[in-house]
Amino acid sequence: MEEPKVPRHVAIIMDGNGRWAQRRNLTRAEGHRAGMAALRRVVEACDKLGIEVLTVYGFSTENWKRPRSEVTVLMDLLLEWIRKERDELIQRNIQVRVIGGPGRLPPRTRQELDELVSATSGNTGHVLCLALNYGGRRDITEAARRLGERVRRGAMDPADIDESAVAGELMTAGLPDPDLLIRPSGEMRVSNFLLWQMAYAELWFTPVLWPDFGAEQLEEAIRVYQSRDRRYGGLREEEP
Ligand code: FPP
């Protein structure tokens, strides 16, 4: 029998840090710090399982609405994460990519993030894609605008705007679409994550909060994924 396939691309909405902290009478900052530790475990597990791409939602375009103090905590943690993980990411041959609008991040964070992206750009192992200041609708809107500009310049015929032309302008251009979306913490929403790219993703939700997430939950999600029958709108193979 054929070996069950691991998903090529796993996308995760890292949710529940605040509730995890609240249940322990800890600060939200401590919850996010525990979330950062979970990210480390999951990156390692993905590497071991041979998952080609892991995309994590670290900060959405809507997260700016949070109190300034929490936004600062998240930005500081991101900088701390970059500094802590840099050497290991390089050594593990992981390529770091960023989607979203990193331009709005604090200058220091942006600079070190750019450095991390270039330091790992030649890596040939799995891709860790960080969605920072990312919004799915904005991704599609900006792709549409770029295509419109090409048409205006006379470099493209509107009749040539097809799905692959749109996909090629998205921030994830060149990456396979996510096969599996994981959302911990019991929420069952896609929250403006990879809207176009998730058209055929399998969705898996768990009540486990992100800071408690690890290899065990990832493996469970993959087992469920492998038991699903992905038909992409067609019929099962044995059906006439
Ligand atoms: C959602 O939990 C989580 C976030 C908004 C941020 C995720 C950040 C981390 C995991 C820290 C490390 C990040 C990076 C990119 C290195 P929530 O605060 O919405 O939880 P709640 O719904 O329980 O309040």
C-alpha cells in the first residue's frame, strides 16, 4: 500500500496565548512567550516530519487594534525570537520567508528580520513562512492592483488574467497552497488568513491552546488529514 502522504504545506493560526495565560493567572505577555516556545517545538516537529512549508500567523492586519502595550510586547518578542532562533534556523537549513507588510514593524525588528531572511535565503530545507501584519484580503487586493498596473502599462492583456496570474502576484508566490490549516484554541474561523490559498485546504480545529501545542497535536492533525478524502470537487477514485 502507498505510504500516507504528509501535507506539503501546513498553515497555523497560533491562537489562545491570552487564554492560556489567564487560566494560570499570568500576564498576556507570558502567554505570548509560551506561544513562542510552542512555535519552536512545531518548527522542529515539521522539520522531522518532512513538511516542506510551515506558515504561521504571527500578527494580523487587525492585531494593531490591540492595546499599544500588547503590540509592543509582541514586537519585542518577535525580535527576541529572531535573535534566539537565527543560528539554529541557519544550521537546520530552514529558509525563512515573510508575508504581510513587515514595513510597519519597528525599524530594528524589520532590519533583523530582513537579515534573517537574507541569511537563510539560500537554504534548501523546509520553508518557515512568517505572516506578519498579514491579511488575506489585502494580499488579494494588492495582487489585483499589480495586475491592473501591468494592464495599464500595456504589458498584459486582461484576457490573460487567470488563476495562475493571480496566484503569481500573491505574497506566497512560488509556494504550494496549504494542504492543512490548523487552528488551536477552539475558534473555528479562518480570520482573514490565506483566503485565496486555502481554497482546498483541509481544516483541523482543536481546543488545545497554542502554548500547549506541540509535536503530539501536529501528528494528530496529520493523521486526521491523512484519513480525509481530498476530492477537489471531483468524485472518489472508485466512484464511476
Ligand atoms: C493569538 O493569541 C496570538 C497572537 C496574536 C500572536 C502570536 C504570537 C506568538 C506565538 C509569539 C511568537 C511570535 C512570533 C512571530 C515569533 P491571542 O492573544 O489572540 O489569544 P487569546 O485569543 O486567548 O487572547
